[in-house]
Amino acid sequence: MKDTPLFWRVLAPFALAALFSLAACQNSGDTYIVNNIVQNDADGKIYPIQVTELNLKITPLRFYDSSRQETVEEQVPLGFKPGNDDIPYILFDGAAAKKMLGQNYSVSQVTAATKKVEVTNALTKAKAVIDLERRKLAFDNYDAFFQKDLSIYWDPADIRETSFYMKIDSVSNIAGSPVLVDWGSLGLEMFIWKKDGGYFLALPLQTVNDVFLANSYSCYLYNGKTLYKDRSDSVLEAEYYTAAATGSRSQAFADFCCAELCLNLGLNYGLKKIHGIDNFSNFMEYFSNLGILGSLKSVDQMTFSKAVKDTCEFYFGDGHSLYLKNSYILGEDTEVTGTKISAFKKNYDANTDRYIGARNKKIGSDYGNPVWSCPCYELSADKKTAIVRFDVFTADFESRQKMLDETELFDVWADTYAGRDRYNPRNDTITMIHAVNQQIKEADKTANKIENVVLDLSCNGGGALHAGAFVLAWMLGEGSININNQISGAKILANYKADVNFDGAFGDAGDTIKDKNLFCIVSPLGFSCGNMVPAMLKASGRVTMLGAPSSGGTCCVRNYSAADGTYFRMSSKHAMSVIQNGSAYDIDKGVEPHYYINKPENFYDIEKIAALVNSINEAKMAAANP
């Protein structure tokens, strides 16, 4: 067990006061200023500042420390309103901000008269101002506030862990507008916590998850006894569910859980405009109009869980949003079934049967979905056309390193491919492309030089964004990813180069097949990164698209939790796009092929694909030489 760090201990007031000398902003009126930007406050309603004494509970915090490869326990102070032990508040001072957000963050000093509290990123000077009078939170530059590294604005593919095989080559960005979070309109409360003669900002733990940790892959879960960070470790996941599964919660907790869910979705759901949700004042009004607000405020945990499942999988119905895991209150193994099925899911399931079934019969194992044995690399009979296929974009360092240690690298990949099972150690996109690239480069030294490379993403449902950038760099010489923040309006274009042959150089002739005749096969199963990569390939003007339209999925996906621990994922605020004539266009409508293939079974007939490719090449040659 790790010793409790100083910044999570319950510190004496004078020690906390000495940590920070920043003064809280005290502007008043119908507008207020953050970093010289005027924030409009339409209703101008002033609330009394709440100074209260919360019941202190020193609580175990359990998490998996990947650097030490062990479970670690610390002790943290949580506060609870008298008579309510369901809703934890965190003492959000500078030490807590550094622990949860990073060492560059600070929190302004709090007194009994404080009206505004500033959280500042020292790297960028960006601030989040918590206005306790108006019960609003304002980001002057939302994207810069979360920036961790000044060498780049933001890296969509997050290549910090992938630097040995991919690097960011250039970045351009447009800053977004200020973002205002109206937590008061949802009935949420933040306090000045009076403790031992000192004063501290008290934030609901779930607000920290929904506002400050929403762009990370972390969240904190409380089961009434212990605080857990993340849900990725199986041991801690099992511990989380040891709390009593009562099946119900207090009305106060149910109301809070609904309000926080509305706050989360309002700030983090990326498809509000497309779905018409931004026509409502907030998600509380949206849910009221849907007729499910009562279910989301229910004290019955199953009723709430079903409503969350319906929200993600039917009302959103975007293919990304999905109910994942139960709250401890419901129990780990209790099955939650939604009341409705989205049109997207019906169509996607039907197309899965069609395309996977056709592939099983043609080139895979005919014993169920998904296919478990499928060649990832094939050559046409004339050796001129290579087919490269995989169903999920993955990049796992440990398995890739293990693969690189194998003496028969490509033989491992050529005969058996793990299909859509992203956790199979053989299903690693980076290793596979490295191996395929070796085969193509070796063939180029012989009389059987490969002329055409066809990337078959017809059954690819998405995956890791940086694996997509790697494949783009392999095919085009440089991979580009465009992201628009649907909430702030910020835009970023990042360009990547890859070291595909692992020789230490990035983007040289040995790392790319850009001089080949390039093709990509898409189908209605192409989704998320399985849609983004084809969209970027088509936008390049250098790749010919074959097949049938893909199914979209423009937003990066993130996992979130409700206040009770109900776990779900949804389309985040970060939407992928393509650039045409300097303008960014989302890719949620899917990618239209240049040439249609009418039957699923023809997608997997390599000689028919090779014949189609050759005829397209001949037509292009004839057009160029009339």
C-alpha cells in the first residue's frame, strides 16, 4: 500500500492558504470577464453563496498504478451534506486539482466572501471560472484549458505512447469560443466548505468527472464505501461490486444523478445539433419532452438504467452510444434490457449477417459471427493485386513487441487473423501493416511487382484513432486527422508520419505504398475509424473507393459514468471531419464509393476484385491518352 500523499491529506487551513495567492474574480452585473473576454449572462439571476459544514469522511481511494503494475490505495477526504451519505463532495483545492488534472493546475484562494473561484492551467493561462453567485462555470478557452503540452496544441491520435513508430509532423488549429456550463439551472449545488476555521471549494465528485475529466479516460466511482479510479482493472471492478445491490436509491440521490447526467450530456455529447437537441434549453427539457424524465429521476435503479440504455441506444441511436455496465446498486450481473431498438442497430445487425456471412463462406470459417479465421493478405492469380483486410484498428504495445520477437513474423499473420476480436493478441494493426509492407517491398524486387493495393475495410467497425493515422500514413505518405470540437468550435488538423518498416526513419520510401494504384473497399459495416480512414483516403483524391456506402460515425467515442456508477459510452464532442476547399465537413453520412459492388459475396472474390481494379486502371489510362 502506498503512503497517503500530502496533497490528499486533510491539511490545516493555514497550510492550504499558503499554497496559493491568486485572488478570486469579484466582478458583478449581467456580464463578467474572464481573460478579457466578456461572458454574457442572459438571466442574470443571483443566488446566495452557500457556506456550509459538510460531514467529513476519510475514504479509501483504490486504483491500478500502471507504472508500478500494482493496485494502490490512498486516503482522500470526502464531504457529505448532513443526512445524505449518497452524494460525495470533494475538497477541490490546488492539491486536488494537481492530483486529478495535472501539475500545471492551480485553484484560487477561497474565503467566506468568495463569489468566483478560478482554476488555471499555468501552461496556457486558460481558466475555468466557477461563479457561485450565478451558478455557472465559464471556460475562456476550453481546449487550451485541457492542454497538457505546449509543443503541440492537441494531438488527436495521442501518440505519446507510440513514438517509436509514428510522429506528429505538423499541427494547425483554430481556437474555439468560450464555453459556459449552467449547472444552477439543473438544480446542482456547489459549496464553500467551512472546515476547521478555513474555507474551501466543495465540488460534487460527479461534477469533477463530468466537467474536468470528461476529456480523459478516467473517472471516479463511489460505491458508498470506497472510491475507485477507472473501471479497467478486473480486480478493482470486482471490488466495486461488493457493495450491497439494494436496487433502489434515495429520491435526493436520484434527482442529483439525473441532473448530473443532463450536465454531462449537455457538455460532452457531440451530436446535439444533428439530433436537434440544441433546440432545447438543456437536457432536462429534452428528456421531459421525450417523456422519460420521470424514469431518469426514479428511485428504482432498474427504471433509471433502462432509461439510460434507451437514451444511448435508441434516442441517440448513433451507433457509438451504448449502455456498458450497471451501477453497484443494481449489481454486476443483473441484465438491463432497453424498451426500444434503434433503426441503426437493426440495419447494422442485418448487414453484419449479410457481409460477415458472405465472407465466412468465401474466405473464412463458416461457423458463426464474427469470422475467427480470415486471411489478412492475399494476392491475385497474376500477382499484381494485393488485398489487405482487417476489421478493427488496434495498437497494443505488449502484443506488438511480442510479435516483433517472432522469427516468422508474417507467417503468423498470413494464415490466421483474429477478425473483430480487438483483444486477441494477434489482432494488432501496426504489426500487421508492418508485415504486409515487408511483403510488398520484397515483391517489388522481383518480376512479380505488385501494382495495385486494395485495403478491404468492408467489415471494419473502428478502433484506435492513432492506428488509423498509421494506416493513412502508410498508404498516402502522410496521415491527416481533422477534429472539430462540437461544443467550443475549435478545429485542429494534425499530420502524422509513420516508420512502417521500423528502421528509425519516418515517411521515407520504405514506409509507404503511395506510388501504387490504391483502392479501398467499404460497406455498411464501415463505422467510426472504419469510416474515417476511407473518408480521408477518398478526400486525398488518390484512392479509388469500391463497394457500398459506409455507415458513418463521425465522433470519437468516450466512456462516462452517471453519479451512481452506471457506465455508458457515447459520441463525444470531438468530431472527425474531412477538409474540402478549406472547409471542414463531418463524415457522419458515410463514404460513397466511386464504383459500386452489388453483391456481398463479390466483395470477397479476389479475382473479381482484381478484374475490377484492372478495368478501372485501363479506363483511367485510356482517358489520359485519348
